[in-house]
Amino acid sequence: MTNKKIIKHTPPNGSSLGEINNSVNIPTKGGFWRKLIAFSGPGALVAVGYMDPGNWITSIQGGAHYGYLLLSVILMSSLIAMLLQSMCAKLGIVTGLDLAQATRLKTGKKGGFALWLIAELAIMATDIAEVIGSAVALNLLFGFPLILGVIITVLDVFLLLILAKFGFRKIEAIVITLILTVLLIFLYEVILSQPNVSDMLGGFVPQKEIITDKGALFLALGIVGATVMPHNLYLHSSIVQARKYDRNDKKALKEAIKFSTIDSNIQLTAAFIVNCLLLILGAALFFGQDTSNLGQFTQLYDALQNNAIVGSIASPVLSVLFAVALLASGQNATITGTLTGQIVMEGFIHMKLPVWIRRLVTRLLAIIPVIICIVVYGDQENAVEQLLIYTQVFLSIALPFSMIPLTIFTSSKKLMGEFKNRMWVTVLAWAITAVLTVLNIQLIIQTLSGIG
């Protein structure tokens, strides 16, 4: 199959994210590092989704309830994410289609609409996590009531519009800076918390208790849902096309795949470290205590300045850094949510809306369940954080609906030509999909039975 046949799958509604597609120049000459820098950026936008407030609460509670047990879940989830995101990058680079566009071409109008609905619900679940994280951060920093913080998050709709004026490359740089900020804050706080290193390292070895303990399984799937994000699969397959490379040159395609995969793996490694740091911090500070009142954002914020809990490391500065990182994380994830919403709407149902309208509708839909939760249970953080955990579990349930078509497409010689998955990649991807699907069925039964 020639390269022209590989890339001729042009969707009827145009290129994915047409305003940024093919907009970032790549040097034709230069060494490894110069080209890696040029290709770096999309991985950071993807990694943001792997360290949003949804990850924070599931990782912190995982550490508070089960110590270092669930570190192995974070490790496996991150490895799965690296595999899936590399497949997404390859799909976008080789075919010129994002995952939503490719799926619509194979499923038709009705199938595309059903999958768009699932994708939109997944984006809404992600948005709920961002709303809750930002509202809690505003409460911690400025004392705003949660419901006021939720309403303030509606203003996030203007964030991407402002940043877009600086160009896509500037957006990537801002996101990378915020990721490094969050990473350094939690690395510093974990070092101060002095975790048990041997127990921590042992946590990376999978234990059967994760499956046999219903509560551990529930949180483990929440971690999977918060780590392997369905919307990121659509996002990555689109934004890798922002780089300007020769779509008709096999060598250029191979180079784009190579550097995009390296970029993705570097950024996802940073996300993996952040998630581990969150769980380690929760375990070091809270494990063995009364977990009914521990493992939430407010408790961690308070603990960082409470000598009785964390000893001599207690400091208001640490608490403020934590809250600032939480707020930055929520705002960071807002950028990717906006882009993904545009990708799935245009890709699945061929509908284009102004970005501000699209973002405003998504955010308004996201704040409704949060406001209802606050009205019913009062201005209590534990109630909204429980809602946040359930949104992460839903993301885990929605994941196979994007994993299955991704595996089918990237394993197809007709679609990908010589760039199709190697056999071991295809087998591994199908095995991962099957395992997650079975675990999710068990999770649904468990949840409906009132367990967890």
C-alpha cells in the first residue's frame, strides 16, 4: 500500500481541529533533541487528563484506605495509557483522521450518534471532576462556599478563548509549565512526609487483595477511570496532526510517529509520578487512621498545617501550595476538555459550534449534578467528593467504547498499511480491553447492589 492510499481517508467535514491542524513547523534539519522539542507538546495536553482532580481524590483515598496497595494499579494504568496513546498518535499521523472521525466512517450516522453520546457523557464526567476540584480549591484558598465556587467555574469557558490568541504552541508551553509546577510541589511534600520506602516499593507489586476486597476493587477501577481517560484517546489522535510534516512521505510519517510517541511517554511518565506522589502522600499521612474522616481534599489541606498529624513539617505554606496546585490542575484540564468536546462533536455527528457556546453548554451541564448534590447534602465537601469518585468509575466503564475501535483501526492493514500494529501490540490491546470490560461489569453489579 502506498503512502497516498494510507492518508486518503479524508472525512466529509474536513480536517480534525482545522484551526490548528498542520500549524506547527517541524525543522527539516537538526539533531534528535531539536526535533523532539518541536514535536513535544501534544503529550502534555494529553497528560493533563491523567492528573486532573479526579486522579487526586481517587489516589489520595486509595492511599488513605489501603496504604501503598494500589500503587500497582497506578503503574499498570500508566503503562496501559502509554500503549493506547501511542496507538492514538499513530492513527492520527498515518490516516489524517482522529478517532471520532475514523469511527464515524465505519459506523455511520446512528452508530456515530450513540458513540458521540457516550463520549459526551465521559467529557461531562471529566468536567464534573474539574468543577469540584476548582470549587474546593477556591474554598480552601479564599473561603468561598462550595456552591459559589461551582458557579465561578462557569467563567472557565473563557480560558481557552484567551489562550488561543497566543497560538497553540504557547498553550502547550503553559500546560507543560503547570505540570512541572504540580510535580515539584508534590515531590517536595512527599519528601517531607517521609514515607516508608520499603512498603512503598512493595506497593508496585500487584496483590490479589485488589480483586478480592470489594472496596479496593471499587477504588482501583476509579483509579483506572481517572488514569486512562476515554476522551484523551480522541484528543491525542487529533492534536498530533498540529505538526507540519509531509503526509506523503513514508520517512516523515515514521519520524512523526517516533517523536510523538516519545513525547507522549515522557509526559505520561510525569503524570504517573504525580499520581504516585498523591497516593503516597495519602498513605503516609492518613493510613491507619479513621479513614471515614480522612483522605479528602480538605483533610489533606488541614493536615499539611497540623503538627499533631504531620509533625514538624506542618506549614501553612504547604497547604497553600496544595490548594494552588489543585486549582491549576482543574484549570489545566479545562483546556483539554474544550478541545475534546469540539473533536467528538465534529467527528461523530459533523456538527460545528462556536467554541464558547460549546464550552458553555458542557460546563452548565456539568455543574447541575454538583449543585444538586450540594443542595441535597449541604455545603459538605465529602458529599461532592463522593460524586467525584463515581464520575471516575463511569469513565472506567466508558473506556472500552473508545478502546475497541482504536484497536480495530490501528490493527487494520487496509487503513494503516505498513504502519498497522504489530501482532503483540494487537494481542495486548485486546487483552487489556477484555480485562477492563470484565472488571467493569463486576463494578456495575457491585454498585447496583449497594456495595462499595
